Amino acid sequence: MKILIISSYLPRKCGIATFSHDLYKSLAAQGVDVSILAVSNGTEKSFPKEVKYKFLFDLPSEYLRAAEWIATQNYDCCILQHEFGLFAGEAGKYILDLLRKIQIPVISNLHTVLENPSASEREVIENCSKLSTLITVMTTRAVNVLLQNYGIPKAKVRHIPHGVPDFQISAEDAREVLGLEGKIVMLSFGLLGRSKGYEVAIDAVSQIKEENFIYIILGTTHPNVYLQEGDSYKQELIQRAASHKLTGKVRFVDKFASDTLLQTYLKACDIYVTPYPDANQMSSGTLSFALGAGAAVISTPYAYAKDLLAQGRGCFFDFNDSDGLAYCIKSLINNSLLMNSYRNKALVYGKKMSWSNVGKQQLMLVKEVVAGTNSLSQMPRKNRIRKTIVLANVQNRSRIGS
């Protein structure tokens, strides 16, 4: 089995690049011959060895050249990571030119499904669907959006969760490594941008009186945000914390975290918070990771959180409601049984989402599609149809890595 993943990729700092690296590792661990075709924005100085080809995202001719290269490589299946902002053209439509040229099964992971798309966004998704025989999404809500808002046949849609790491460090060891022994630790991580709502979390922390409480924001400014406004959002957050006199209670860790560092911070935290303001956000890798780490999660009720934190796996507060968040934090701090209940439920559910499990599900679908395509090759040419799968892994409306 020879598989190609088309995506942005490390060392690029974006959520989809990290997702694709994790997917690559999970497939390779199963003995699959898997390679990367990197979608480049021209900033990457070098790529790891698994990247066999790259193309610049903003040149239409590059998409056709990439398709020509694929045709020479004898891949059994191609997995495309789709996000509107990852590709050029209106609503990223250039990627359709590549899809139309590929003569092998294609698995397109849609990282955004919009409930109310623009006309051009709808056109791109509908065209992807027409090239597809199967779609998978990370939440049941996203399944319903595809069925009801886009008219995609039910037979095409399946649900596969977002993968999370297999954590290799204990909470005790993580706290020792980070010097957080004896602390009540609340964490948020991800690339910084105004879609995160961290100002609400900082305002909430101003109401927490425990001296050993600390809120850590781990992550650098998103590269696309930095190009537009530099570190202005981060500086506003720092000033906000200072105005509340929270210098000792709010800590900014300005790093794009490696797998090891990220796992260490996640295992060290007691509470994880996603104060995101967009009710329609359909995915959050950071929320998935926090659940996998067994953190007690507090979140606004955006679409992905409502699915992931159902059945008592987390605590909700209203959008832009710092008082509501403060109440949730105090409730967990003052009730260890409640805290442990959330943590245990998160840990149990998170194990189902491990990349080792998700990778197996992805590979099963690839094998299913390849087998179906091979059976078609035995038909008379006039009866053949082109088989393409779309695995729709949904990410957020803002198109900023979560």
C-alpha cells in the first residue's frame, strides 16, 4: 500500500501541518509506505525526508504540475488535507484543478465545514463532493450539516474522531519538569489570534483568589496573523493581565510547542479552557488533545465542544462571559470530586481518540476505497466510474490553527 498525503507540513507552523505529521506517523507505524506532497507558502527552508514533492500554493500552474508528478509515482491512494485558506483562488478553488487530474482514489480531509458558506465556498465543497464517494467528519453535528446544508447523500458520510497523542509522561513527572509542583494549573494552547477569546479567560482569572493558581497560555502568534498585525493581540493580552495585576497568575509561553513539550504541559494541567467566541466552530485539535490528556475541560458551547464534551465530559460557560468562566473554575477548585469526575471521563473518552486508533480507522477506509477502485478496473470501460473518498476532518470557521 502506497499512500500520498497532500498538505501543509512541518516545519510550517499551522494546525493542519501538525495534524498531517501525526497522520503520517500513525500510518507509517502500521507499515504503510506513506509520503508527503507539501503545499508551500514559500517560507519553509527545508522539509523532512518524507516530503517527496512540494508546490507553491498561489500559482495555478503549480497544481497541474503536482498532478502530473503524482501520475508518475504509482500511488494507490492520495489523502488531501483541505482547508479553504490553504489553497489559492477564490475560496481555495485552485485545488479542484489538481483533483480533476488525479487518476487514483483521493481522500480529502475537509478541515472546515461551514453552516452558512458563501456562494464560492459552497461551490468548492459541492465540487469536492461530486468527486467523492465517501466523506468522514469529526462530529455528528458536522455530519448533519453536510446532509442538510449541502445535500450530500447519507451514504457518503461517516464519522472519524480527531486524533490525539499517546501520552508518554505522567502528571507528576510533567509538573516536576515544568516546576509546577503544588500549583493549580489551567492551560490554553495553540497559535494566537483574536478568534481564541483568551482575554475572557484572563478577566476570569482576576476573580480567582487562590495564591497557587496559575493560567498558562502556550503558543506563538499564528503566522498569518503576524503578517497582518504582528504580535499586537499577544501584547494586548499581556497588558490586560498586567492591568488586573496578574503578573504571577498568568504566564505566557511564547513557543510553537514540540510534541514532547506539548504533552508535558497538557499532562501537567488540572484544567483546560477553550474560551472561543465562534458558536459555529466545528473542530478544535487543542480541545481534543486536552481530553486525551485527561484534563478537566471548561469551554464555551461551540459546535465541536458540545459534541466532544457531551455526557458530562466537561463544563460549559456562555460566550464572552468571564463571570461564568470564573464560576466554573471556582467550582472545580472547590470540589475535587467534580474535578476528578471530569478528568476521569475525559481520559476514558480520550483513549478512543488516540492516533494509534484513528490511524487504523483511516487505513481501513483507504483499503476499502482501493479495493473498490480495483474492482471497478475489471468492468468494461463504459461502466467505470471514478472513485474518490473525502474524509472530512472539520476545523474552525476562522481558519486559524486551533
